[in-house]
Amino acid sequence: MPIILQTNQLTKTIDGKDLVRNVNIHVKKGEIYGFLGPNGAGKTTVMKMITNLWKPTKGEVWLFGEKLTPTSYEVLKRMGSIIEFPSFYDHMTGRENLKLHCEYMGYYTPGSVDNALEILGLSEAAEKPVKRYSLGMKQRLGIARAILCRPEILVLDEPTNGLDPAGMKQIRDLFRMLCGEYGITILLSSHMLSEVESVADTIGIIHQGTMMKEISMREISERNTACIELVVEDTQKTAYILADRLQLENFKIMDGKSIRIYDLRIDTKEIIETLTINGAKIISIGKKTESLEEYFLKLTEGGVRS
């Protein structure tokens, strides 16, 4: 699939401090890209530069093969976005806010406002002033506005903020529908690993302003996700034996009782025999598959051996 959104060495510096540095993102047409990182990692900063709200200190943003400049108005019309929390004219109704957005964008397709309201479950609240909307309703109205003009790419910053579990599932289903049925590419940021894991095709992990990894969910499931988990009486003693007797390096002490070995070339039987001979008591041993959360923590903590 062709890459329709790309950043090259994207850096933003304010008051001598790098908020993000040398961030490279590659979003393919027709995929859902999960931009993952804890609060304060730099996700919103990158998205502000992608949507032309902030200018990069260094680096470039390319959208649909065109380098973004302060006057890239036409190419930006092909993008829908929510950056931070969506804002509206509170005295106007939900429908009026969406109609105003259509006027601003020069988009006059009949039924588009009603369709967006229905998709986001806001038809019954369409005539209420937005000041009477709950936090979750405002978030859904923001997504309705973002999809209103049928953009080719959606850039959504923490789109499930303020939603209850049922609302979050509704939005996940919506993203899959928009991507699968309409071919809309979606770049969404989140600090919630479970949300990204359940919907994304590709993830980019950012930590302390630096891009740590860009990888497909398929790759995560196929490589470096399985481990041997040991539950033992003495983790320090066991770790010494693993390193000294078995020459293992790719393992991590998880807590006071468990160790995970990521080098699967070694046979479980050999581990048991070596630990037993050297006086380490094993409570249990078995293979385990990592979740995205575990992969993320392993990556951002700077390695797997403790």
C-alpha cells in the first residue's frame, strides 16, 4: 500500500527544549495507524504539526505526496481531524455546528449532516445546544465533524477520551467501518494500549519525545512476543544461573517470583535441568505470549534483561 502521510525528522523545540525530536512516521493508505505513548510523550505535538497547527522547528510533513507548507489549504481539505479536545459554538445545536463546518469546508452533499449524526448516535440530541452535551457527547460530535466531509485521512488525538466502555466499542466499530467500507485511512493517538491493540494495523510508539518503534501488529504477533515464564523461589539466584550457567542475556525479572526468558532457542527441559542441578527451586514453568502492553513496557524500559 502507498504511504500517504509521512514525517521526516520532525522536531519541535520551544524555549530551548525539544518537545519531540527526529520523529519519522509512515502511514499507509487504507490502514489504521495507532500512535501510542503515555501522556506527555509528544503525541499531540506531532499531530499539531501534521495538521499544520504548529510549524516544525526542523523536519517535514508530506501528505498525499505533497510537502506541507503554510499555504497547503487544498491538500488539508482531504483531512479530517480532532486535536486535543474538540471545541464548538456552545449556544448552537449539534446540527448547526455541523452545518457551519460544511459551509466552512465548501461541502454541500445532501444528507451528510444527518448521516454523521446517525453514525455517532447523536440524532436525538441534534437540536440541543452543545452546552447541554455531556463530555462524551461532545467527543462524539467532534468525530462526527471530522468524518462529515468524507476525508481521505482522519487524524484523531485521543478520540475515545470521555467515552464509557460502550461508547468506546462504538467508536472502534466505527473506525473499522470507515476504514473497511470507505477506505478512509486513520491515524489515531492513545495512551490506552488495549484500545490501540484492538483496532490498529500498525503502531508507532513514542516515548519522551522520541520515536521508539514503528511496527505492524502482525509483526508483533509473529516475532519477539513469546517467552518462557518461570516462577521461582529466588529470582536473583535463578537470574545468576541463567546468565552464568546457560549464558542467557535475553531475560527479565518481572517481580519477586517470576522471570521471563525471551530467547526461545533454548529448550525448556535444559532450563529445568540446569536450575535444578544448581539448587534453584522452580514453582512453575511455561510458554507465554506477550500483549502489546508488555511489548510496549519492554521497549520503553530500555531492554529486557534485569
